[in-house]
Amino acid sequence: MKFPGILTMSVCGLFLAAGAMISQQGPQTDPSQPAKRIMPGTPDPDKANSEASKSVDAKPFTPPVKTSDDDGPVIRQTVQVVLVPTLVTDKKGNSINGLRMNDFILYDNGKPQKVDRDVAFLPLSMVICIQRNANVEVMLPKIRKIGNMLHDQLVGQDGEVAIVSFDHRIEVLQDFTGDADLINQAVAKIRPGGQNSRMIDAVQTGVHMLRHKKDRRKVIVLISEIFDKSSEAHPKEVATDLQLNNIDVYTLNINRILTALTAKPDVPRPDPFPAGARPHPAGTSIDPTTMAQMGGAEGDSVDFIPVVEEMYRQTKHIFVKDPARVFTKLTGGQELGFMTQAELEKAIATIGTEIRSQYILSYSPNNKIEGGFHTIRVTVDLPGMRVRTRRGYWMAGVPD
């Protein structure tokens, strides 16, 4: 009988069919363990591990580092050529022209340097910072008249100037331009503002406007009082930025005694006593003369307290340098004062003459390995000559 063989073949066929069905359904999960849960939007960890094992040698992704101009200038090169504006005068202060390159002896940190050339001309980029707070209101009518003179005496044909005004705010009235009409309009619309004077912050604004100018002579002219009030920047930081960016500072100082006498007084505090109710000394009568003697008659006296305060400040600053003077001394500029319209115009003409009379010396330092602040000293191999130049510059030390 053939029944056992047929039965055996039937059983084998049933096992093969069951195996095929199991392979199609996939692996069965263990009911004793909890089902694996995957959050929507996240990859399966088993698949991620299998893909990572296939690419063991793949390098991790590093996001690119973004840089912004707002973070400040990034110094990528060391100083190769140093420009040194130098003014040579006689004992009377008259400018000396016609000197040759061989007449100058230049020292960098006390080491003699080879002067490569005398740059005959560099176009000028200038920022005029003008104080406009309530203290200088009496001087603003004089300043509003100098727009055309700024163009003729300072800017010249190939130059450009920007106008910045400041009190408790820093406002750019006119960006860089060589148009005389735009310069005149910007200066003419200056109006008095608040009580504060952010002079250091205004100079810092000028540095930020000039630092990206290439192959140009960079100058800041500051028309203000010598004291600062409520600036956020520190004088040392601004002075360092001026030297790093080769910017010269000239100051036209507004006389503080004049502004103290002419400034509008602050609004007085209200009198707690009504009119006629203030106590009087015993035995005195309440008449207009007595009232005037006790409270002061308006227009019949002069308040000299501001003058005394200003004299005290001036005496104090004999020992403590003011920021404007620090900026001019470190950059090789000049400090001038004025009280009248004629003195203001003469000071502007003096600055213009000095800028055009300077020798722009250039050299490549032979001591680049010395990092930090490099002092500069220039002498002229001629008797009776006086030399004024910048104090130095900052450089990162690198081997030759």
C-alpha cells in the first residue's frame, strides 16, 4: 500500500507552506516585552545604527562659522607699511616746506628706520563732530556759518567730509560727501538739545565711520567743550582705536567759562511757600526792598557760581588730562580754542594749512617681532627745526 508515502509527502508540503507564510509576515515580536514606540518625525534607532555601521569612516558635519561686520574689524595681516604724518616748523611756528626724504631721521621703539618715501598726496576723509547740547546754545549760531569754510579750507577738491552732532544722542547729519551745498545744509540745521555731552562716544562714532577707508588720510575734527558727560565708551579704548586706524584728531575747544555764563539755568524747584508767606527775621518789614534782599531781584545781579565751578574744574584738569587733549596728543593733532566768529574761522584755517603742510612719511618696521605699542620719534637734521608727529601705533608681533 502507498498510503504512508503519500501521507509523508503531504505533511512535508504543509510545513513548507507554513514556513513561506511566516517569512512573508516578518519576524514575530515577543508578547512578554513592550512594543517599541517611535515618536512621529524621529528616525528609527535600529535603522540609524545600521546606516552608521555602514559609514564608519564618514566625517562629522561641522557647520560653517558666520562672521559679521558688526563684530568689528578682524586683523588678518600685520603692519607692513606705517604712515607718519609729520609737521616741521621753525621757532616761530611757521611751516617748513621743501625738505627731502634724507633730511628726516625716524625711530621706531628707539631703533632707526629707513624712510622709504614721502607720500606727496593722499585724498582726505574727515568727520566733523559738533557738540549741540544746551550749554553751547550761544555758540551754535557761529558754528552754523562755517559750512562753506569747512569745504574750502579742509575738504578740498578730492576730499570728503561727514557731519556728526551730539548731546545725549549721536546723530549723523550728513554722510561722506564732497558737495559744498550738502555740507552747508547739514551744519546749518544744528539745533540745541539736552544737557549731556557724549563727546567720547561721538569720537568713537567717527572712528567707526573712518576705519574702513583705504589709501586715504583720515582726520576727526572735534568742535566741543573739553569735558565729557555720560559717554559709554572709555577714553583708553577710543584712543587705542584711533591709533590702530591711523586717525588724527584736531579739537576746537569751546570756552567753558563763556558757556557757563551764557547757558540757560535749569528750571528751579517750586517754592514751598506761597508769595508773601516766607518767614522773615524779627523786626523787619515785608516790603519790596526786603523781599528783593532776601530772594534776589531778577536782572539786578550776576550769578558767579558757574564761573567759580569752572575755575575749579580747570585747576583740577591741570593734573588730570581731559579726553580731548589725550586724543590730540596721542595722534599728533592740535588743540585750538575760540570764543568769537573770527577766532573760529582762524582755527579752521590753521588746521587746513597744517594738514596740507604735513609730510606723510612711510616706512616698513625692521622690528616687527616686537608686539604691542611702538613709539615713533622723528627728527630733522637741520638746526632750529621743531617736529610734531604721532606718538606711535599698535602692532601684533610676528617673526620676520
